[in-house]
Amino acid sequence: MGDDVKVDVGTFGTRLQKLYKHWFDQRDTAWGGSRALAVAVGSSTEDLRYLKSLTLHLWLFGYELPGACVVVAMSLWRAATQRLL
């Protein structure tokens, strides 16, 4: 991947809003009353393509982000990833 990774900001924003909306609307039922969400993906292996966390990263960013963690809280979100070579 490296320097050619470009996240479509419009698509990312729309999808993040959908995640927030579902979380806020269904927090007590579907999300177990959670106040924050953390979705981590470990190192890249062929088995990762079947994990729910990787699926969420692909849906949000449009890319596999191995070694990444996304944290979504009530009023902010953060993402941290290892350097991609």
C-alpha cells in the first residue's frame, strides 16, 4: 500500500455517520449500552479477510489497515495504525 493509499473522505464521512446513527439509535439493544467502540485489526494474514473487525475497516476506509485500531466515542473518533510499507 504505502504512499498510494487515499481514503475517499466523502465516503468515509457518510459511513462513519451511519455507524454513529445506528450506534446511538440501537445502543441499549444491539450495542449492549456501550459508551465507546474499539475495533482492532492485527497483522495481515489470509485469515483476516473473514474477521468482522477487518470488514468494518474495509467498509469505513476502503482499505485493509493491518495493525490498526479505530476507537469511536460519543463525540470523537481516533484511528492509529502501524506504518505501511
